[in-house]
Amino acid sequence: MKHRPTTLLDRLGALRGLLTISDEDFNAYMRSYDELFDDSPENTKADHDNGVPLKGYPQGSSDELQELYKVIHLLCTLGSVEKMYMPPEIDSDQSVLQNQILFERIVANDLELNPGDKVLDLGCGCGAIAEHIAELTGATPYGINLDRSQIEKAWKNPNLPSNNFAVGDFNKALEFDDQSFDAVYAIQPMTYVSDHEFTFAEVFRVLKPGGRFVINDVAALDAYDRDNPHQKELIQHTRELTVFGGFWYYRYWEDAYRDAGFDLISSVGRPAVEMIKKEVALFDRYEAAFKALAKIRVIPRKTDALMLRLNENSQSYIQAEEEELLTLNWHCVGQKPD
């Protein structure tokens, strides 16, 4: 079966989940923003220049994070990001979904997999990226994710070997033997790493010699100054919109690879401004529709409130990328020495 992007049926299923959300899940989601994204750790260029140690994200394994993702996955599926990541701009004339597909081809090339190899997706979500990587490479996919509701969706995917996908946490010891995998990758879950040294060492352990580890995640860029109130506000708004945890200057990612024993093959950031604008325009339309429908009581007011909470800081996200304060797509490729 051929890999396919998010369908109308997927979106309708997400809408149904939002319309029928329980009070318990709604309240937990709304509460989680204050609990998860207040005073989140940051390390800037100035920190790196001054030798300030990396500070991990302490709530990367928390119950609150699981509650957040249970709901935000539905909101993202309603848009174009069922895969739970905003892709870099590969072709600005194409949709967000098509740019995800183009970007995943880059990831597949970086992994250097052969048919029959084993590849692990850290923070695999519902397995949609793993499905595509397997199709592109012929490798056998595995995945772990903190949110059980997304893993349950992976179990139902006929294109995935369900036994290879499990509820798991990369902040704990990986439940795999040494040298189990030919490659490992992680697409935008790594801001929830609590201890970089531990997690990178675990990836190193489960990789075979010569195996590659690819991450693509949020990074602070040279221009970001957390003592600048305007910049600090843009980053906080972006954090709440895109729900990233820790925020670290890109050279800290490079250091984490080298400290764990990897050879760093490449390290590059890619902008996503045009992709962001496309997705924000879509969610602005959703927000207007939800507001009108809630006003006449066609949909529950709490469903409208979920959309408002998600979308309220979208312009700050655009501005933060335009001012080159951050990227959601810093891309590193490391290799375990033979």
C-alpha cells in the first residue's frame, strides 16, 4: 500500500474527537500550558560562548505532556500536520503536506538505509513518518511515543508492523538490545529531552557501528537574545503555539552528538516561514468557523476554546522565524564510528 498524506477521513475523525472531548481532557489540556511552558529552559549563543552548561527540559516525561498531546494531535490532524511537525520549505509552491513528503525523502537519504535494515523513530507519533521512511528505503520500521492514543493509531495502520510500535520514553533507558538498529531518527520531539547526555548515549548504544542518527528539531539561532523583551515574548508565544519544551542554541545539539561519540556528518538549519504562513491561514479559517458555530451553539463552546488557545500566537511564530530568532528545523546527521 502506498503512503498517503492526511485524508479528509482523517480530518473528520479529528473533528469528531474535538467535538466529543470530555471535560476532563479539555481541562487538562487548557491547564497544561501553564504547567509545561512557564519558565522553560533556554540556552542561547551567549551561553554557549560563555561555556554555560546545557539545561534539559525537566517535564519531558510528565503526565501533563501526555494530556497535552492527546488533544493537540487532534487539532494538528484537523490541519496539515497530523505528523506533528512543521516541515522546512523545500518547495514553496507546494502544500505543507507535500513539503513533508519532500523533506522525508531528505531524511531517508541521510539515514543511508538498505532493504531489511531496522530503523527506530523516536517520538514516532502515529507512525506516519515511519510508514513513509519504510516505503522509501525498504527498511523495517520501529517506533516509540509517549502518547498512547497516537501509538494506538499506529497499531491500526495496516502498512506498519504493529508489534514494532510501543508506548515509550526516550528520557528512560531504551528497551532494545545493544546494536539493534541500523539507523535512528527523531523529527521534532527532542525539545522534551531531560538529559541530553543520557538520551544520546542510549541512541549510541542501540545503534550498530556505522549507523546514523538524524534529528530535526527546534534551535535558537545567533540573533536570539533572551534579555530582549520583544524577542523573549516572540519565543514564548512560539513555544506555546508549537508546544516545544527546551530551547537550545544549535551548537548545543552539535555538542551532544560529539560528546556521545558520534561523528557529526552535517548540521544545517532550514526556514519554514512560507509553510507556517500556509498553515496559519488554514487555522485562521478554522478559528472563524468554530467561533461562528459556537455562537449559535452548533458546536460546543469548549471546542471553540481549544482552537482559540492553539491559534492565538500564530503571528508571533511567523515573526520569530522572519527575524531569524529560531528554526523548527535544525537538522543534524551523526554517525556511530565503525
